[in-house]
Amino acid sequence: MQAEAPAVSVLVVDDQEPFRAAARFVVRATAGYQVVGEAASGEAALELAERLRPSLVLMDINLPGMSGIEATRRLTRTLPDVVVMLLSTYSADDLPDDAGTSGARAYVHKTDLTPDVLRSVIDGTQPPGF
């Protein structure tokens, strides 16, 4: 009998509860993925990531206080095995200049977040837009 692979643990970071709810729904609809925590700021995301050690962080770019880009930069420096996906309503052409150097593996428009996109980020086939 073969052991099941451990679930991909996901930390959802967004200051808007409606989007966190939508992200939870997408994660739950993705076989083998589970939400292990949620944060509404970059600072809280760093604290939770340190404690929870998620496999994947869904990080909004625009957060109160520390931006999602800066939080991603710090998180990937201290926890290099954690995969970060930046999310926003920006088109890829309108992303802040430093988004591409933040350490995130991918950028996805919030409306494009699907189970297939989650799997493609973890398995290394980057979704379009980054």
C-alpha cells in the first residue's frame, strides 16, 4: 500500500475577506491542497509563514502597511523553500517594477485563480502573466 503524499499547505494573504473566501474555495476545490492559515497584512503573513511553514503562499500585492511585494521578498529570503504566488487585479503589464524581482514564482490575476493554476505553480510550470 502506497502512502498518500502530504497535502500542499497554503497560506492566503489578502486584506479583503471576500477574496480570502474565494481563495479558500479554490484551494479546497484543489485535490491535495489545504488552507493552513490566513493573514490580512504583510507583517502577519511573515509571522504566520515562519510558524506554519506553508508550501504555497497566495500573496496580494496591495496590503496595508508592508506591501505584498516586500513581504514576498522577506519571506523568500528567510524561507526559500516556500513558493509565493503574487495576486492582484493589475494586468501583468501594470505590475510594479519590483514585482518580478520579489522572489515570487508567479503572478496571477485574481480572476484567473483556479485549481489548475495552483497546481501549475507548485509543479513548476508557471502560469501566464509573470
